[in-house]
Amino acid sequence: MIEQITKQLHKLIPVLRVYEHADMVEKEMALVKFPLSENITEIDTLCNAYNGKIVNSSENVIIAMVADEPHRVDNFLKAIKRYNPKEIVRSGAVALER
């Protein structure tokens, strides 16, 4: 177990500098895979409310993407649970000083 943790720590990207600033723009992205049987129109409307859209569709699934403030991404992920997401991938927050 310790060996596995050590290997994982070596894969981490080193942090060179951390800034704390009150005036910044912070965004996070999430990709969500839905079964095609779900209501695409409702999912698209919900995505638009959170700065997102449907980015891909195939015979079996649709993939939606949202990019917004982290707390709004949280809210989006709570709201989409009723559409039975098959998979959710979420980035970490990124920020830039104004």
C-alpha cells in the first residue's frame, strides 16, 4: 500500500507557486455522459444555464460539457442526477488574476 502511494505521489505535477488573490476569474469544467434515452432537449437547456452545451452524440450516448464557477458546476451536477448520467469527469478549478 505504501509503495503504491509513493508511486502516485511521484506522478504529481510539482506546484511552483501559489497565489492568493481576491480579484480573479475561476472556472471548472465537467463532461457528463448520458444515455440517449434521456430527454436531450431538457439536458441541453440545463447545460445552457450553466455555460455548457452538448458536445458529442453517438448511437447510444450524448456527452454534455459545462464550464462555470466551481459552485455552479456542483449545482449542475446535482441537477442532472435525474437524467441518469452514465459517467462524470470533472476538471480541477483554474483561475486567473484580473
